Amino acid sequence: MFVKQLMAISGIFFVLFVIVHAYGNLKMFFGQEAYDRYAEWLKGDAFYPLLPEGGLIVIFRIAMILLAVLHIASAFYTWNVSRKARADRYTVKKNVTDAYAARTMRVSAVILLFLITFHILHFTTATIPAGFEASEMSPYMRMIGAFSNPALVVLYAVFVGTVALHIGHGTWSALQSMGWLRRNTQNVMVVISGIVAAIVFVMFMAPPIGIAVGMIS
Ligand code: HEM
């Protein structure tokens, strides 16, 4: 079904974003200058003169909004179709693992919508004054300020854990939607999905934990 492929493709773009974002955050281990220069580059002359000054962030935000609309709309569509199919008693019952995965995806998706909103209000707009106050503070100092608070390290572990769970199940069902799951490759694919999820979790949590234990200061 075309809609499922749409969900899979928009999901793959999100996975790529999440990996690049987590990788970029690792610059925290290279010191204030390296991280602040990276943050400034992203918001300023990234790919200049191919893109205008500050062009990358504008394109990125438009793309993220479009992808989110596609991803959520196709999720609602497939959910509705499978709900109708369940209501029809002549439909062959799907197996229990599928039902479990679908429920995990729905629950984690709702939690993620809340946590992503929190994340943007926290770091991008600094509307939630957690750990830092002034918007003129350097990006490096904002990270240090935020994760000097252990409660925020725990909250972000929950956030990133939920992302990892969603990506783990999501990668698996995307492979299935694209028709790339075969009986003989199924186990390998489950392992690959798990590895992707684990890498995302470890990469994201390294800087907050580094700050919490005083490795980054
Ligand atoms: C420990 C985990 C994470 C840390 C420390 C972190 C940190 C940051 C920081 C410092 C920014 C830049 C804010 C700014 O100066 O404008 C940012 C932006 C962003 N983060 Fe994260 N992030 C984390 C996890 C995530 C995850 C898991 C997602 C998505 C699932 C995500 C989505 C975003 C988005 C969409 C933006 C861009 C907002 C904008 O348009 O400016 N982040 N993050």
C-alpha cells in the first residue's frame, strides 16, 4: 500500500536526522570552541554560497514540518484501515507481534510529540527556563547548564529511550512495508533495527552523561 511506503520513507528521513543530530552533539566532547563554532555554522553560513546565509535552518525546519505532517497523516490512515479490518470478523487475524508493535508505535508516538515539544521549548526557544536563562548564552554553556541538573539527564534519557524504541520498531516495520523482510532475513533485520536503536541511544546520551559526571565542564 502506497501510504505505508510514505510512512516508511518519511521515517527514514527522521532516522537520518536523529543520527546526524546525535553525531553533531558529540562535538561537546571537543570543547566549547568546537561546539559553538559548529552551532554557529549550522545557523549561519552552512553550505554558503550554495545556500544563502541561514538558509540551511530554514530549509531544515520546512522539511521537518512537511515530513511530520506526512508521517503522522499516514500513521492515522493506516491505523484507521487496520481498525476497520479488525472490525470485520472475516478478516484473517494478524499475529500478536504485529499488534504489539503497532501499539508500541502509537503509544511512543504520543509520548514523543510531547517530549519533542518540550525539547524545542527548552533548547530552541528557552521558553522553559531549565538550567539556563539568557538566550545570549553560548550553545555550549546552555548544554552544560541544562545537564548539570540530574533531573534533566533523566528526562532526556526517557526522551531518547522513547526515540530509540520508536526507531527500533519503526525500522523493522519500514523494512516490512518496503517488502525487504524475508523469512530467512527476518532475524538479521531484527538485530539491525536493535543496533540502530542502541547506537542512537548511546550517541545521544553520551554528552548529557559526560556533563553529569564532570567529564565535560
Ligand atoms: C540528549 C539528547 C538531545 C540533546 C542534548 C539535544 C540538544 C539540542 C540542541 C542543543 C539543539 C539546538 C537548539 C538551538 O540552539 O536552537 C537541538 C535542536 C533540535 N533537536 Fe535536539 N537534542 C537531543 C535529542 C533530540 C531528539 C531525540 C530529537 C528528535 C526526536 C531532537 C530534535 C531536535 C530538533 C527538531 C531540533 C531543531 C529545532 C530547531 O528548529 O531549531 N533532539 N537539540
